[in-house]
Amino acid sequence: MSSDRGQRERQARPAGIGLTRRQAIPLAIGSVAGSGILFLPSAVYVAAGRNSLLVWILATLLCLPMLLMFEDMVRSHPDGRGIEAFIRHGLGDAVARCVPVLFLALVIIGLPAGALVAGRYVGNALEAGRPAEVVAAIVVLLAALASNLFGVKTNTRLQGATTWALVAMATVLLIFALPTARSGLHMLSPDLGNPGPVLPAVVLAFWTFAGFENLTFLSREFRRPERDFLPVSAIALGAYGLFTILLTVAIAVRVNRADVDQVAGLLQLAGTIRPHRLVTYCVTAIALFAMTLNAVAWIWGVSRLVAEAATHQILPAGLARTTAKGVPRRAVLLLAALFAVSTAVLVGYPGLLVDAVATASAIFLLMYLLSIVSYVRIRGLTLRSAANLLLLVVMVVSLFQSGWRAVYGVAVLAVALAVQLVRRRRLASAASAS
């Protein structure tokens, strides 16, 4: 890896410039936190039942070898160039050029699903049912798209405030729910005789921890990224993971599993706290606002990723055009069209909502699989790479047991890779002919 470049960049950073660990930890939590906290505790509980805690433990353990791998990545690339550069270094340009396509495939499924989750909160809170749910989801997506078309980027402080509002909401729910936990903990005693749902549920739960890409980008703001990435990331992922685990426990002990709404379980938990209506409205408002900001941020990042990919002939060249203000309008409009298709499917088949999230989560796992293979090729067999090889086996088995949920991501990767290989052959033929 480019250790000489990394050393030069570290030496070039003036002393005292950048975030300290204490300053970086809240931002790292905000980088990881997202809409997953709204529904994954209930979705995992519905999917895995008594094995829910086992699912969360396994999902957390998946992160540990990857934290060490991405620490090495940050040491070698302190400029925060991300997974694409990491994969290019280990697996070559053709595979790396598939990464923007994977992100595009992920966001066109994940954002409409997240918007419908927020919509479910609105529909349930207002007791207005399915129409209000759909309208709220469409409003979230349209607001995020319009914001990006006008070049309005979400304020970092506003994003941070919303993140802490989510954390505060979860804390309040836990304070009221966990005092009664002891009497209902038997609901989460592992059922080792029924391990079938565990690994597919791990893929679903992993959406909670799919923040390594954001953390590697954030690391360039650290005062000492090569030293601070591992402790900051471990604390952020651990704290956020603990919240989701405790919320799963709270739902399990306060709501009968047969009655749990796998999408709006936190809203059901809020309904057990007095004053019921006020708490429900507050949770709904936070959920709606958080999802809107999340959508704005994702569209901002992915639209520019699409435009950059178009300039490198990964996607059609017309998508690279930007307005005078630098807005990749065609890329945003492409996202809008794809959102319309996936939203229509999810509205027509509401039972696919959690499956859509699991599908998006599987794409993250695929990108991390590519990162692990790249890491092993770069570093050879070391203690850290061996741990990630074991993790790779678990990930492959988890994806296999997820069945059709993993097919979409694998198909996108296969098609993108085939296109890149055909392109390379044509370029090689053209070069030899000239």
C-alpha cells in the first residue's frame, strides 16, 4: 500500500490541526447513526425471536476484524479516499470501477425503503393508515430531491442535532422500558434448536453497522487519523450498537412478539409511555425529520459519485454534466426516476419493505467482501488478514442463507464487472490496432 504517501501526508499536517478523539467521537456516532435505529430493533426481533441477542452479538463481532482492516486502510490512505481506492489497489481498476455502480444500486433501494419506514410512523401516529404512509414517504423523497436540485446541502450542525435527537429519543424510551426488563428477559433466551433464521437476520442487522465508508471519509478530519481511527470507530460503533440491542430488549419485554410491527416497533414502544400521544408525536416528528436529512445527504453524495463515475466512463457520459452551481442535475434526475420505480414496487408490495433493507444491507456486505479480498492480496497472510478471511467465510454463508435477498447485489456486481471487462478488451484491441 502507499505507505510513503501516507507518511508524507501525516508529516504535512500542522500540529494541533484536526479533530481530537473527544471531538471526533460524537461526529463518528453521527456518521454511523441513521434511519436503521427506527426499525431494526423490531425487525430483528420479528425475524429472529429469542435468538435476537445472538444475532446482534454476531453482527457486532463481524465488525471487529473489519475495524482492524480499515484502520490499516486509513494508515495507508489518510486522505480518506474510501473503499474504491482500497479495492483498486488490491483487485485492480476493473473491480474498483464497480463500486460506484454498487452504491447506486444500494441507494435506489435503501432510500425509498427508509422513506416508507418514516411514512409508517406518520400513518400510525395519525391513525391515517396506508395513504398517509405513502404520501409521507413521497414527501420525504421529493423534499430531498428538490433540495439537491437547488444545490442545498444539509448543514453539519443540523445533521448532528438530528442525530442527537435520535439518540435522546432512544434514551427516553429505554429509561421508561428497561425497569420492567427483568420480568421479560426469558423472551430473549437463545433458542439454539432453531438456528435457521440467525444468519439471514445478521445480514439485516448489519445495516446498523454499515458506516465504515463514512468513517473512513471522516478520518481525514482527525488530528492523527492513523492513531485515532480505531478507538474512535470502535467507540462509535459500540455505542450505537448498544442502543439497538437495548431497544430490541425493550420491545421484546414491552410488546408481545405476535403484535410487533417490524417497521414501526419503536412507535409501539412509545405508545407504552405516558403521555402516549405526546411521546408518539415526538418520536414520529424526529423519525420523519431524520429520514429527510438522511435522504438529502445520501442523494448529495451518490449524485456526485454518479457524475464522477460518468466522467470516467463507468456510467453514461451525459450524467457527468453539472449546472453553473456544480449541481449534477442529470444524476439527481436519474435517482428520482429510479426512486419512482422502487417506491412503486414497495407501495404495491408492502411486505417487501424489510426485505428491501436486507437487500441493501447485502450490497454493503458485498463491498466489504471485496475489501477483505483486496486486503489479503495486499498484506498477505497476517493475523489481521487471517481474522478477516474467517469473517469472509461467515459473510459468504450469511449471504447464501439470505437467499434471494442477496441475488440483486450479486447480479449488479456481475453485470458491472462484465461491462468493465468488455470495455478493457475493446480498449486493448483499439490500442493494438493503432
